[in-house]
Amino acid sequence: MQYQDKKVTVIGLGKTGLSCVDFLRAKHADVRVIDTRNAPAGAEQLDKAIPLHTGSLNQQWLLESDLIVISPGLAVKTPEIQTALQAGVEVVGDIELFCREADKPIVAITGSNGKSTVTTLVAEMAKAAGLSVGMGGNIGIPALSLLNQSHDIYILELSSFQLETTYSLKTVAATVLNVTEDHMNRYVDLQDYRHAKLKIYDNCQTAVVNGEDPLTLPTTQHPEKRVSFAEHHADYWLKNENQKTYLMARGEVILACDEMKLTGRHNYMNALAAIALAQAAGINLLGIQTALREFGGLEHRFQVAHMAHGVRWINDSKATNVGSTVAALTGLQVAGKLYLLLGGDGKGADFSELATLINQPHIFCYCFGQDGKQLAALSSQSQLFDTMEQAIAAIRPQLQAGDVVLLSPACASLDQFPCFEARGDEFTRLARLS
């Protein structure tokens, strides 16, 4: 009865907005929809009986509402939303609606980098253990669409934007994998962004923290239990013995790293975090080990897109911030030259952390897009182009066996592409022309 006959305004369409509309209509709410875009995605799927306002925020509708369900893409700090809040209107996101309804254990994952990999890996562990898994949130399926499907457990990837408007989240296990600069065009500073992430620990039974990143530690929240992951000196750690590396849970060997399809130090850290979350959620060891052996990683995340004439083309289009590109470059083995594609919308980030990594004799930067000029200024071995296609055309004639072409742009894609997936697909298409 919580929503029956209440005036609810949903802001933002797309898959998530439509899932909110469906949920609220099933609860007999009086629903209206606002989208600031003139031609929003999903408008054609909206029932014509539901009022739709496009192109701006309708302040009158907002003030008439009993509840506003806001898209994570719109900041709560937006003046029209602040006016509604000051008038006493409740503002939540779709994750809050989900948390009020969910009656099965929830594992929640956030972080600047790696959250999609860890979310998917934990879900695969639960499936391999024989559980019915609802995975969604900021990845794949909107959270509300997971309800009423008889799942045994929910595995949610959550963004800082989603956490800002979530108050009823209760988890068996939750993690902030790492905190590096991202979305600085939306937050006051890094601490503002961090505190949005740390909300994931509220009402958390086991907090899984990164022992190498103090910014992931809970502050005022006091979870019942805290466990850590790190290369050394942590509950979940890496053991090197007889020229092999093992994933460890305290004193217990979980798996040798060479048995996994995932490679690289950043993926070993992701695996340790996933093991910690899975064990906190009661997922059995066989399920954990099976998933670790079989999971091959996500598309557009440090994925070999093409190999020809001894040249590797690596698609890391999901590297939409500096920290993710740093992770890609750290430990990357290149026999010849590395041609690094950088550029897009940097979201107000400070790119200077990249300078030390890319100023090496074998690394050549090919920069493009909205913030390409800033990135090109970091290295004397940089060239600037309007588009990624132009950059790749300039790289192609120089390639020799042993070289690597890496798309790890340190930026969002929306200045030139509809999404990072489209950018990665275009990179792959161009790579295969070689």
C-alpha cells in the first residue's frame, strides 16, 4: 500500500526508468515521467496513458509529487530537485525502491574500477554453487526487474550516483574496491565522491576493504565484520611459492593463478575481492573455484580484440577514468612499441597521474576527442587527432611484430560515441582491417 494512489514522478526513461514505471504501476501509483532529453530512449515503449514531459524539468510536476524517483544520471544538487526537497518531497532512486522490496541476501559492489568484473565473477560463483542469481543494478538488468523471479541471492553493481539516493540497502557483504578520481564534474572533490561510495557499507554484515587503498575504509559506519584483500598482509592475499602465485583466503589456498583465464595483477586483486564477498555470502568453495577457472572476463575490458602479423590490438574501452588506464598499463608486457589511444570526455579529471607511466621510450600516445589536447600535453611522444579512426589510420603503417595497440582512453566516450561499448566495437572493427 506504500505507493497506492501516490503521485510519483519518474525522472529519466531508458531501461531503468521503464522498470520504475512498471514497478510503480503494479503498486497502483499515479505515475508521471519527465526526461530532460527531447527524444528520450524508451519513449516509444511508454504507455501512452502515462503523462510524459520532455526537454526540461517540470518544476510544477515535481512540487505536486509525493515521491520523485530520480535517474542516477541527474544530480540531486540540480536546482529543481533541491526546490522539491525543500518543499518536503521525498527523492529516491530505483535501487532504494528495490531495497524496500528485496527479501533475499544482497551482495553489493562499488568502486572506481573493476566493479563490473567483480560483480560478474561473484554472480558466476553463486551460479556454479547452484544458486539462482539476480545480477543487475549498474550492470545489465535494472534492479527492479530482478524482483519476483525466485532468486536465492542478488548481486548488485552500484555506482556512486545510485548510492546517493539509496537509504534502505542491507547487505550480507559489500565492497568499495578502490577510489580514484572519477566524475569530478559532478562532485566537489575526491572526498565528496568517496563519501558517496562509502554509503554501501551502511547496514552491511561484512565489509570487504582494499588493504592497499585507505580511501575504501569505512568511516562513521560500523559493519559487524571487516575483511581485507591486498597483495600482502591481508585476509585475502597472494602467495608466491615455487615460481607460482596462489589466491589465498587467510591460510587456505583457493586456487593457483595460472588456473584462471583472467590474467594480470589487477585481475588477481579482483579475484581476491570476489572470493571474500562470496565467502561472506556463504557461497561454497567448489562454486568459487569453478567460476575462477571458467570466467574469461568482460567485453571491452582489457580484451584482445585482434591479433595479426605479430601485433596485439587490446580493447580496454571500459577504461573511462585515469585509475582504470593506470591499471591497464601497470605490468603490461610489450616486446616492441606500445601505441596507446587516449581521449574522450575526461569528466573534469586530473590526468597528471598518467605522465610518469606514459613517458617511456617505447610508448607513443595517439590522442583524440574532447580532452585529447590535455592528454597529448602529458608526453613528448604524443600526436593529436580529431577522432579515434584518424589516430588508428596514423598508427597502422608503423606497426611491426611485437607491437601492441591499446585502447585504454582514460575518458568517457559520450563526446563521440553513444557508449563505451560502441567505442570498443569501433576499435575492434578498425583493428580487424589490418
